[in-house]
Amino acid sequence: MSSALDSFLDKWRERWPEWVFVERFVEEGMRERAVAWFALLQEFDDMLNVSGDPTPSDAKLAWWGEELRSWDSQRSRHPLGRVLEPVRAPWAQLADALPGLVDARERVADGAQARAGLAGYAAAVAAVEAAMFKQTPAKAAGEAVLTQTLAHRVQELGAAVVPLAAGDEAQWQRQLLAAWPSRVAGPRPRRLYASLARARLQAVLKGGQYQPSPAALLWRSWWAARG
């Protein structure tokens, strides 16, 4: 594995140190692929949740659109592509959805508008995940990706991204949690990732920091992995 690829995988693992306890529930041959995929999505999250001048992030999104389309022909330039590009997935659909992240940065009127702004992106992510992890696509899987993306967004940027009609930051987070079942639709790696992200949101709403014990992580992950 190259040092460049390692740096992207390790950056995601540093943000999600809990993953080391739960990845045992992912098929061994899929573990590196899962981390590479979530590392890619983290790159997109960072471009969505940019603060300050968005010009560099916009340029990166445009570059990624070209890169993802090249993966359909199994040509990659980015280190993550060495792991992900061999998968026959709807990469062009994801590329087409990336410009929507630019519009989704704007503060919106209500929760429905917030969800509509990222619905195309979330559906594209879920479609790739279905192909990548060999599961039949489901609309509910896109909804799970959408809720997790919105939850991560408000945790990153706070009140500045709360829809105007949603009240304050905590109220919006409670709305998201209410729409987020403890076990979501989608392939097992997504269910595990979502369980960790949901637990972080619950901890925020309780006014504390998410510091689960290994036993609690294993129980939560077993529950999420059951499908």
C-alpha cells in the first residue's frame, strides 16, 4: 500500500477511532474497501461543510467529478481509486450529484428543503454502496445516508446551517435523530458506520462527549450488523 493511500485511510480512522472495534463485523475482504469508501465520502463532507472561501473546494469537486467518471473506464489518478475504481459501480451518477453539494451549502427555510438539497447526492452514494457491498439498492438506504450527512453537517458548522424553521441547533439535531432509526437500511458497512455516527449525535444531545466502552461498541455493532 502506498504512503499516499495510507494517509487518506489513516485520516478517516483518526476521525473515527471507534471503527477499530467494529470492523470485525465487516467481511475481511471488504474492510479496506469500506475504509477507502468512507474516506472518500469524508472528502466530500469536507467540501460540503467548508467555511470561508469555497473556491478551492469547488475546484476539488469539479476535479472529483472528472475522476469518478474515469473510474467507469477503470482509470484512476487518486490513491483511493486504487482500491475503489475496480468496483463496477455507478460512478457517473455520483459524479453528476457532486455539484449539488455547492447549492446545499446555503442555509435553507426548513428541514424538507435541507433534505431535498442533498437527496440526489445521498441517493447516488447509496447506489454506489449497493454495488460496492453487493446488496440490492433500496430507497431507505439513501434516506439513511441523507440523515447522516445532515447530522454531520450540523455537528461541523453548528447554528449556521440549521434550517430557519427548525429552531435552534439542538432542536434540529433532535429532528434528525427522530428520523434516524437505530438500525438503518443499507449494506453492513453503512449500518455500522451509521450506528457510530448516531451514537455521537445522541451524546451531543445529552451534553457529553461520546466515549463508549469497547463492550458498548461491540453490542451496538452486533445489533447494527444483524441487518
